[in-house]
Amino acid sequence: KMPPMSLLGQVTKVGFMEKTATVTVSRFIFHPKTGKRLERSKKYLTHDADNALRMKDTVLIRNCPPISARKRFTLEKVVKSPEREREALHA
């Protein structure tokens, strides 16, 4: 059993799978020798029950019991949605 954890990431792939979006979570590490900052990222398949996510949305995802073979996270909330904001301006 995994400890409860939530991650902040960006939606990088959406619309190809039913009720699923790919969320990329980035973190920064410091190189042990050079001390330079390096970006490390990991992709998570996330359960999106309402198919509400859009590309480049910033989202909070939370771990949950397995939904499918690779899906272990579910959408908690949409923090920022540039595409939806743009649509609201043009409406």
C-alpha cells in the first residue's frame, strides 16, 4: 500500500484514451559534483472521470488504488487551465 501523496503536474496528453490523461510531474535536483540544477520529470496516467482536462492544464493528482494496469492516480483538482481561460475571454 502506497502512502497518501499528491503531486502537482502539467497535462501533456489528453483525448487519446477514454477517461485518462497523461500528467508530467517535474522536479529539480542538484548535480552532486557540479551543483547545477537539473530537471527530472516523470509521467503518470491519471484517471479523469469527466474527460474535463485540457492540454497544458496545471493539475493536482492524488494516488489511489489501481484503476488499470498503469493508472494509479486520480485527478484531485485543476489548479490552472489556460485553454479554458482563453475560451472564457472569447465567449
